[in-house]
Amino acid sequence: MMHWFGILLALAAEPKGEVHFLTTEDGAQVALHHRPADGPPVLLVHGISSNYRCWDLEEGRSLASTLQRAGRDVWLLDLRGHGATKGAKSPYWSRRGWSVDDYGRYDLPAAIDFVLKKTEASELDYVGHSMGGLVVTVALAHRPELPLDRMVILATPMDFTDPDLVSTWGLALGRTLGFFSSVLPSPLAARIHGRFRLPLPVDEMLFTDLSSPARERMYDEIVSPLFLGELRQLWATSEHAYFMDEDHEQRYIEELSSVRVPTRVIAGRGDRIAPVDRVYGFYSALHSAPKDFVVAGKATGFSADYGHLDLPLGDHAEAEIYPLVLEWLTMDEEESK
Amino acid sequence: MSTLFASYLLLSGTMFLSEAVASEDLHVVDAGHSFERRHRVLVASSPGVNPMVTLRWEEALENGGFDAWRLSLGSNVDTPERLFRAISDVEKVWANTEYSIVAHGYIGRFFVDANVGAQRMVLVGAPLGPQVTDTRIGLPPNAGVVVDGLPWPAELLGRLPQVELPRAIAEMYLQFSASSVADDPDAEVLLISSGADVVAPPECVRLPSLDWTDRSFVRVEGVGPHSSTHGDLLRNPIVERQMLRFLRKPKK
């Protein structure tokens, strides 16, 4: 019942386009929101505790609309347990353990296979925000032949050496709280903070350039639950200095060295969650691919020192970030070298 | 607060401004009280920045049990080579004396490159490697032999009183940002960096020093709720706390 209610809610809230629900190889559900156009397909994947609306919040804050207007066939993924799939039935212990590995091994390949089948394209472009960059790293580690043409990665940290309080205590706190529940009630907490501005440095952590009422809307519509499994996997980064698989045996950063997909990596100068130096780890690990690194900050000619959520949603993102994404996706191989 | 402290000490006649001259290019000035038995800490700011900006650190060090000294460069220090030589002269002033260094900005990089014999170094906002993308650093096209201050747009540096500096030294700053990477110094080093500091953000501090044998790194944003620009680092209480904690650590 909850499942159907979730789907109805998703359809009602859908700004435009259609939504497809898929079942992954391990039985979980993901959702693909489609903004159709005649051009080549591009898949957009959100970050932790987020959903597809981070790409499509409202007019002027919608990378999806910008890409669609440019003729790209846009697909926005809701990973399991996020956005439109929140109400999907799944056993308690299974939900509790959902990790970035699950998103990369099952959710993303299912979404890519579906889009390619639906569009009859042979490959697609990929845009990932924050954990969305880790998800594609996991997917490529398990399926190196994944048919990706070009990638843009926003604010994905990959180097966790010199752990700081944000990367240790924040995740440790999340993990501790997570023992009391399968998921952290982050959407409810976010709504309360969005309305009443609790005296916590949450805004400073998330953005520097997101004015009201988009701020409140973001807290209302984007924040999704945090799963203990993903927190546990991310928390291990501070212990191992790198993003590891769930069993702490595989360093995913090493897998990036064989990735050949031309990739632009964008970091925000004001990002407290994925600081420039940690995101630079993603860029520098890509040995084999044509690549490009951008720091979005005042010192590099941008209007603001972009924070973590400013890259997809900030007040200046439409003017400054979306063109960078589109430019890279439409660049040919020679230009990007 | 720091200026008030200094004024009070001067007026009450309790501040000794003893000075040791190593060469015509280097003077070290005993800031605040003179303490014979305390560990000496040389406090340095970069050419192009008003040397009084470190008063607050000097006060914190003196109150924290150290004997703070301020580095002062002669007016003839107009090239990077001469600056390196002047810095190396610290050895002559304090031969056979244990001392540490606390430095803000570019001069910290000069201390690393000169590999002076300090026991410990605290480098705050000191770039150790190049910027990872193109930035707005640069000299005005009509720059003469002396330029107005650091080669960055002033609005990016926060509250930072600047003074003139020789163009040749400003060009060295440009070179630090463009290409060169610092070598591992002999001293034990604490590196403090802020993501909002355009001169020395963590990618120009943490990453080039990852393989150093004896270094600690503190990201200002990882400890407190706010970021600090290059100028703000001089007033950030987190910086003072971390500096004192590091200098007080027992010897290895």
C-alpha cells in the first residue's frame, strides 16, 4: 500500500516527463525520471541523503532542464530508498545494510541497461554529484566495460588522507545514531531545520550561495534518508584513508586508474563536505582518461565560493556550472585532450 | 586586542624591545617581555604584509609560556635570493639555541626551502605546491620595481593590512603558485590551512606535503564552524590553539 502511495506521490510531484520504476538484480527498486529529447542520453545521479530533485528543483535551478533544452535526452536516477522509491517494500535488515556498493553494483547498471534499451543508444553520458561519483566508481570497478561516453563529476571526494573532524566525527555520529534505526530520519530533521533554522552549522556545511526560498524548498524536497550501510562504508574512509568496498579489501581509487571515460571533475571552493583537495584525489586518480579539473570559486573567476549543494543548485549554478557540464558533454574527443 | 596589549606594555614600561641583529638584512626583535629560560619562537609575516599583523600571535605565545620574537627584514631585501640569505641568518643569531618558527603566508615557504635549523615550524597559510587550476593571481601590467602588496585581488584576502614589496619577491610568489613544490624540511612541522584561503588552500598545502616525514595537518574548517581567508587566519582562535598545542608537545 505504502509502495503505491509512494509512486502516486512521485507522479503527482513530477514536474514534467515520465517516471519508470525498475527492479535491480538483487530485488531492490530504483526510479528513473525521464526528460525526453532527441539527442544522446545522459544519466544524472544524486548524492548521499539526496534524490533526483537535486538536478531539477525549480526553474533556474534545474540542470535537467538546461540539458533537455540543449537537446539531451535526460534521465534522472533515484537510487534505492531515495526519492520516488522511498515507499518501496524491502526487508528491514536489507534496508539497514544498503551501501554505496549496492548502488554501484546493482542500481546503476540496471539504470544504464534500461536507458540504453529504451533509447537504442550504444552508450550514454554520466553526471554524478558527490556520492554519485562514488557510485559510478564502484560500477566501473565491477563492470569496466560500462558503456559511458563522457562524465562530469561534481564534488566527489576520493582522497581521505589526513582525516578531519568532518570526515571522522560527523560520520561516526551518523553511524552511532544509525544503530537505533534502519535509517536516520534526515528528511524530518531537514524540514524542521529548513523552517526554524536550528542553531546548528548545517547551512554552512551544505551551501554558501543558496538563497531563500530555494533553501527551504531544498530541505523540504531533496533530503532523503541516510542508510546505516552507506554511512558505515563512508565512515571507513577515515580509517583506511581511501574509499573502500564494504569488506574493506578493495581501494576503489585504484580502479579509477584504468578508467578511460573522458571526465571533467568540478569542485567547489567553499565545499566543506568535499573540499577541493579531496575531490582533486578523484581527478588525479584518473590516469588513463582525458580529463579536466575545475575549481568553482572567486579566485578562479566564479561569482561565489561554491558549497556542496551550490554546484547543482546554487544561485549562480545555471549561469556558471550548467554550461561547464554541457560544454564537456558536447566536446569531442580531440578538444578534451 | 593585540594592539591594545602592545600599547599597554609599552606605556607601562614593561616591554623590552631588545633586538638581535644578524646581518644588515635580518633583525629579530624580542616582542613583549623578555624571558631568558623560555623556548624561543620566531614569528614571521610575509614581505608585502604589515609586520604588525602577528601581534596577536606574539601575545598568545607569550601568555602561553614561550618567548616570542618577531622577524624583521632590512629595507634592502629586494630579491628572493637576498630573502633566502636573510632568513638563513637566523642560524647566526641563535646558534646553539633551540627555537621554533611560526610563520604566516609565503614566508613560511621560504623557511621550508631554506631548511633552517628550527626545532619546530608552524606554517599557517603557507603554499607548498602549485595551484591546481588557473587563478586570479598576477601583477598589474604596469607594475614597477615595487608593487602594492600581495599579487592577489585584495577582496580575496580578507582583512589583511598590506604594504609595498619588491617586485622580484612578488614574482617569486607567482612562481610558488605556478610550479614549484617544497622539499621535506628537517624540522617537525604543523601545517594549518583553510579552504577559503586563496593563497594556500589545502590542495597547495596538504597534498604537496603528504610524504613528509614529520608533519601534522590541520584543516581550519574541519575543526570549527567557519572558514578563514588568508587574512582571517591571523585572528582565528583555532589557529592559536593548534599552534600552542603543537609547540607544547613533548619532544620525541
